[in-house]
Amino acid sequence: MKLLILNGSPKCERSNTLNIAKAFAEGFPESTEVEILHLAKMHIKPCLGCFSCWGKTAGKCVIDDDMGIISEKILASDIIVESFPLYFFGMPSTLKAMTDRCLPFMKPYEGGFAGGFHEMRDGRMNIKKLVIISTCGYVEAAPMYEALRKQLDSICGKSHYTAIFCPQGELFVSDYGRRQREGYLRDIKRAGEEFADSFTISPETRSKIDKPILSPAGFEAITSAHWKQQKPHG
Ligand SMILES: Cc1cc2nc3c(=O)[nH]c(=O)nc-3n(C[C@H](O)[C@H](O)[C@H](O)COP(=O)(O)O)c2cc1C
């Protein structure tokens, strides 16, 4: 089995979210080939909107950059994990550029609306599993991820991806809450084990990983203590 982690955080290895993606991958059998691509280190130009990939160069983008490598790796993987921070209720710009550049994977639009997004050119794309892992800074996930969830539902189809949304992301670089954070990562590893086995996460594990790492009161106490410690410049 091949698992590809597309890290959309500009912080690359220092990404809060990557802690979760790595713990998820640790749940997979040792024989699993895991590869991490840090998108911020790659050259991904924005889509030109020329639609060549739907016409003259069918299935191929006219831009010559690292998207060719990324597309090949996507095609060669069984499980794609997109790992990224929430930026203004959506995905960060590099990952959005990469998403736009996935247009060559899709068949051209030929009118009508069947309630979903485009059919894929290559049948291999239909059997891949997509896992979305994201952290945000806010205390709880539900109000933060509403817009992203709608976008993902529209792009992938509601039942075609598995999402792990984790609020309180800055706890991954905090001296506080270590015990709770480690417990959370153990539950994520368990989610990875289950996913490797059945491509689903059990309701029991799901209820654990959907809970914020700290209670709202605990998180507030830590956050305000953090800002009180910061000295203003000048
Ligand atoms: C430009 C920018 C926009 C952000 N927008 C949001 C947001 O809309 N909601 C939120 O809860 N956190 C937001 N955050 C906080 C990040 O999502 C959070 O710090 C995350 O854990 C960073 O993950 P990373 O280390 O993997 O990049 C934003 C951070 C930045 C830098």
C-alpha cells in the first residue's frame, strides 16, 4: 500500500497539522510506503484557465513545473492524505493552486448538472482514498470548518473523503497540554490502524478524535497565559 501525504502548510516540517498526519500514518502496517511532499518547497504555478487539458493536450497541463511530479505520485498512491492548516476558513493558497491544477485528471464539462463534480479520465482515480487532515487555531472545529466542508463535499462528493478536523492546533507547539495532546495522537494512530484495515474509522474512535484536545475553559486559560508571557516590541 502506498500512502502519500501532501503537506499544504507553509511551515513544512514544523507544521502543527503534520503531527496528526504522521500519527495517522503510524497506524498503517510497516509494509506501507509513506511519502511526504511539502508543497511549499515545490514549484506549483497557478492554473492558467486555458482548458488545454480538456482539449488540445487532453489530460495534460501545458505548464511545466512540479505539478507533473505531484500528479504522477498521486496516480501511483492508494491513499492520499491532504494535511494543512485552516486559513481564513479554507485551504491555504498553495494547496488551492494544487487543487486547481488537478483539472487534467477530470473529463471536460459537457453541460447539465448531475449533482456531483466531474468524472475522472483515469479509472485509477476512482478507487483512491482521500483523507483530509486539518488543524485550526480556534477552540472548536464546527464553526470553523463549515465552509471548507461544503467546498470538499462539492469537489469530492460527500461520501468520498474522510475528514479529521482538529481545533486548538497551536497546542502542538505549546509547553502546556502535553499529556492530552499525546493521548489525542494515540487516538489518531488508532484511527489510522482502523482506516488501513477497513477504510473507515469506528464510531468509538471517531467520537474521541472529534473532541477538542482541551476543554474550552482549559484552552482559554492556556491561551491567555501564553499572550501574557509575550513581551511587546520596543
Ligand atoms: C493566514 C492565516 C489564516 C488563518 N485562519 C484561521 C481561521 O480561519 N480559523 C482558525 O481557527 N485558525 C486560523 N489560522 C490558524 C491556523 O489554522 C493554525 O495556527 C494551524 O494550527 C496552523 O497549522 P500548521 O502549523 O499545520 O500550518 C490561520 C493562520 C494563518 C497564518
